[in-house]
Amino acid sequence: MVLDVWTALGLASNIVQFVDFTSKLVSGSREIFNSRDGVSDRTRALQAIATDLSHLTGDLTISTSRGTTFVGEMLRGLAFECQNVAAELQKALSSLQTKDKTRWKSFLIALQEVWRRDEIARMTGRLDALQRELNTHLLKVLL
């Protein structure tokens, strides 16, 4: 059986993608299994960021609740939205950790990280955009 050039190239490309996917999955599983708390470094960092932003915007909501100016309302709305997105992200990330650190559980968590990568990237993108907008409004208030 002889393959034409394009078919062979497509087959080689699929094999490379499969090997890349498998190696990322295996390295992710190993990272989770060897971690002290059953969480990958990326998930741990995102959890810390989401928690920090949630606390910071909670303080901002309290401190701006006295004013009824447009800027105060805008800051309060942005802070509330930031807290909602951070809570949504924390909920998604909490499913990406295991208390029972077996090789199989670590593999399943790594697989979930791969499957949910786009969803988590969307949430972190929304959180990043909210943070930039919040920073802009706070700078306007300070200047």
C-alpha cells in the first residue's frame, strides 16, 4: 500500500499531535501525583489569584458603599462582577484537585485540566479584563 504525499503528511501530523497530547497528559499526571496537595502548579496559582482578587474587590465594595456617585456605582458594579467571576473560577478549579493521590486519580485530574483548559482560559480572560477596567477607574478616581 502506497500513500500519497498529503495523506502521509496528514498521518504524520496526527501522530505528532497524539504524542504531544499524551506527553502533556503524562507530565501533568506526574506533577499532580508528586505535588504535596494533589494540585498542579497552574491550578494552585490560579486559585491564589482568584482568592486574592475576591478579597480585594470585597474590600473595595465595602469601602465604596458609602458613596452614591457614578464612579462609586461603577466601581461597586465592577467589584461585584469581579467577585462573581472569581467565585466561578474557584468553583471550576476546586474540581481540579484530588485528596486521594493515586496515579489513576492524578491522571483523571490531568485529563480534566486538558478538557477544561478553554473554559478556564475564558474565565481568567474575563477576570483579567475586569481587573484592567477596575484599575483604570481607580486611577481616574485617584488622579
